[in-house]
Amino acid sequence: MDADKVFLEYVVKALVDNPNDVKIDRTVDEMGVLISLTVNPADMGKIIGRMGNTAKAIRTLLRVIGMKNNARVNLKINEPEGSTRPAPVSSSTKTVDQAMEDLKGI
């Protein structure tokens, strides 16, 4: 088994309340290694962490393991079925003119 997958499984199962629901898929292509993680919906918060800090830390450690093995490792955390997380809001979606029109109404 690959070191990155073993590491991820160990860490994630230690963090969650439902370790039997942890599923990890690992694929390799010309871009590097992609690890897809699926956990019980109730455990998503534990994996993401406050402000995404836990997920960032896990990704950083996976990259370090990848560098040791001369591989680029990326982690994708699958959203649970029926997730209602709002879409990210991009500040660049409005033109300057649209923003000025919005300000006139204030």
C-alpha cells in the first residue's frame, strides 16, 4: 500500500466518529496522485476543521509525503450527498459599473 494512502487513512480514522465510513480512492496520472476522501456527513466538520485548517494541514502533510516519493499529491474531499453548502462568492463577478449602481441605492 502507498505511504500517502496509509497516512491519510490513519489520520482521518483517528479524527472521525465513524471510521468504518471512511473511503479513500487513489489514482495516478500524468498530473500526479489524486486521493479522494469520503467520510460520513456527520464527520465532515472534523475533517475540514475551523476555517478549513484541518484540511489544509492534512493536504500539507500529504504534499510532504509526496515530495519524499517524488510525486505531486492532491487531496479531494468529496462532499456528502445532499450537501447544501453555499456556492463560493467571487468578488470579481461584478463590473465596476454594476458595483457603482449598487452603491447608488444605498
